[in-house]
Amino acid sequence: MLRFRSDTGKWDSTKSGWEDPRAQGLKIRQETVAFGGRLWWVDLRYGAISADPFGDLTETPFVELPKGSVPPEAQGHEAYQQLPKYRRVGVSEGRLRYVEVSQREPFVLSSFTLHEEGSGGWTLEHRVALSRVWAAEGGGHPWRPLQGDDTPQICVLDPLHANVVHIIVGKHVVAVDMDAGKVAGSSLLPPDNHRGGFIPCVLGSRQIPPSKGEVFHAIQYYSSTSI
């Protein structure tokens, strides 16, 4: 990890203490997540490794995905490449969360929350069958019936409402309220957009007042594993 310090005007290089063998071959297929004063690098096959970017990187725990979400080793490279469509780790309502959607009927959407005590475990918070949600609402949604390979894909987690996940179905972005078991809203995808163009909304911020001796850091992480 390379870190730039404004007080010295130089980059310093810090080697991580990642000893877990799963952390040695990370394949990072989504953006880095900032949560709890740490940076989280996510491998959607197995889990996430985290580190305090301002520390000495000696404490770098690995958090495995929920039981049943880790795919078998025999699964091929092409299947791994598709995982970002159906899985995502992000922050919502101040908690680190993992969501996934199954690729077969009835397209089960599940949401898990990382334990607050730092034990590394996950708690299942929501689970809904999307096909049943749509059928219960009369089935009149414009993305129904699904066409060809247009199975639901994870778009983004709602940063303010942990019960809402935005998914892509065909040419539509659909907000699913998992507490209520219903569609909270939908809209057409922009014609020139795709899943990679979506990020959670950025909340307004105020300028940090300058103070004597303050230090700013720019951080860059390099993995020896090709993506």
C-alpha cells in the first residue's frame, strides 16, 4: 500500500500483514468500501480483507461471506467474472452489508449485516423472492416477463434505507423494499448507461476548517493478483 503524506510531501510504502491464505490471492471485482475507519477490499468469491490505512497494517482481519455464499472451488473463471452482477458489499444506515440475488426463479434477494462486535459473522436481515413480490402486485410491471438472460442484477445498496436495494431488470432500475415486500419505485435505464455507472448517492458535506499541523493522506493499494 502506498500512502502520500502532505506533511512530508512524499509517498511511503507499507506492507500489509495479511497472513490469511485467502487474502494472498484476492480478485477484487468491486470498488473499495470505507467503513468503521477502515478500508475493505472485497473478493466476491470469499469475503473481504480490511485495514486501517493510517495504521501499521498489522491488524488485517479477513471476513468470510455468509455460510452458503462461498462458491465451490471447482467453479470456473467465467462464473467468477459474473459475480459482481449478483453480489455486492456496501454501507447502508451506518452498517456494513452484503446483498446477493439468486440467478434462478423465484430470484431470491438476500441482505446480511456484519456483526457489530467485530466477530466477523453475518446476520440475515431480509430475504424476499422477487418473482412472488411482482406476482403479488398484479404482475403488471414493464420488465415482466423477463426476456432471455435478463435475470435480476444487483445495482446499489440504498445508503439511507437498509431495507431498500436497487436492482437492474432488463432495461429498468427497480427499488425493492424488502421490509414491505414490494417495489418502491422504478425507472428506465439511460440508453448509454450500464451497471458500472451506478454508485450510491453522495451526501452533502461541509468544508473541513484548516488547523495547524493537519495531515492529509492519499492512499493507493496494489494487488499482485490480476483482476
